[in-house]
Amino acid sequence: MISGYPKETFSIPTFNPVLGQMNKVAVVARNNSFDFYVNGQHALGPLYDGNFTHGMVGVYATGGVNPGATETANVVFSNARVWQQ
């Protein structure tokens, strides 16, 4: 979890919402700074979270067009990679 996550809804112009189409998502983490990219374009950040000095990497998806308890999301991940410079 990132402490600075925005609570408001926003759209990402480079996100492809078409079912079955690929979206490339990247997160660049440097110390306590996080930048998010979708399909090669900066989408969000930097967000800062100084709560942890180490942890695990995970992915979470929720909702569909109108996120909520009754909305579902079908998500497939492939070619996930993590590397350190």
C-alpha cells in the first residue's frame, strides 16, 4: 500500500479499456518515491511513502467501468519482472 494514493477517481488516457487488449504497466520505485506508467506514458506520481524500508511486490485489481462491490474485473498478468539497478 502507498500512503499517498489518491482517493479521487481519475482516468488514464493511455489505458486501453478494450477487453482482450494489452496494457503495459510499470512502477519505478526509488527509495520512498513511486512513479506509475501505463503504455509508456507517465500516469501518476511521484507518490511518497516512507513507512517501510523493504517489502514485497504485488498487484491488485478491482472493479470495472464503475468500481464497486458489485462490479467485477477480469485481469491477466504475464511477463511480470522486477529488477534492481
